[in-house]
Amino acid sequence: MFLAAPYVRASSPVVVDMLNKHPDDPKQRQIFLPRLVVIDPGQSVLFKATDPGHNAASVDGMIPEGAEPWEGKIGKDIEVEFTQPGVYGYVCTPHAAAGMVGVVVVQGEGALDNLEAAKAVKQRAKGKRVFAEIWEEIDQLGLSG
């Protein structure tokens, strides 16, 4: 199992690569790297189309109430600024069931208020398992919101 190294960077954007396979473990296919990032409000994440055929799109019910959803074009970078604390689940639209999913946690007051709602959103196939792994990683971080 691959545990992403969650991190906070002082500078923006934080880069998340959209990959056909993990550079160190070719058995891991269709992934975001890292699949979990923790940032401060006002930071941006650049979802980089490192390999072709991928996008990054927010998932209905997996972003904080009032936050703006996003959907990148296949094969194109998209930079998203996160201003509101909370949990933001996202997928590669064509590869979500294959497990190409990820989460951005924006720190601050109320950062985990929508965590249970995000966990409750129905997922399919390997995407369901990978989200479950990410929820465990968030729990292990001991973030407060």
C-alpha cells in the first residue's frame, strides 16, 4: 500500500502529478501523486497532466458547503485555489473506478466539518478502497478542525 506524504508548503502551487503509473512502483497505476495534500487557506494546487488521458475534478458531496467545484479538461493542467477550510475529494473522471482519486485538506477552523459527509459519498470499485485508505491517512494525521 502506498501512503502519500501529506505536506504543507509555504509557496503555491503545490503540485499533484496525474500519472499512468507510480514512478517507484509500476504496479500502482492510474494515480495522483501525492494523493493527499494538506494546505493552508489561499494556497493553490496544480494538478499536472504529467501523463496523458487524465483530469482532476471535484466530487459532488465531497467539498465543503459553499466551496466552488472544479473540473479540468482531459490531458490539461488545472490550478485550483483553495480559500475555504475543509476536505475536498477529487477524481480523474475516466479513472475514478480504477482508483485514481485524491483529497486536499485545507487547514483552519472547520477543516474536518465535512469529513463524514465526504466519507458517505458512494464510490465504485477500486476508488472506494483508495478513498478508504486516504480517510485512514487523515485520521492518522490527527488534524483538528
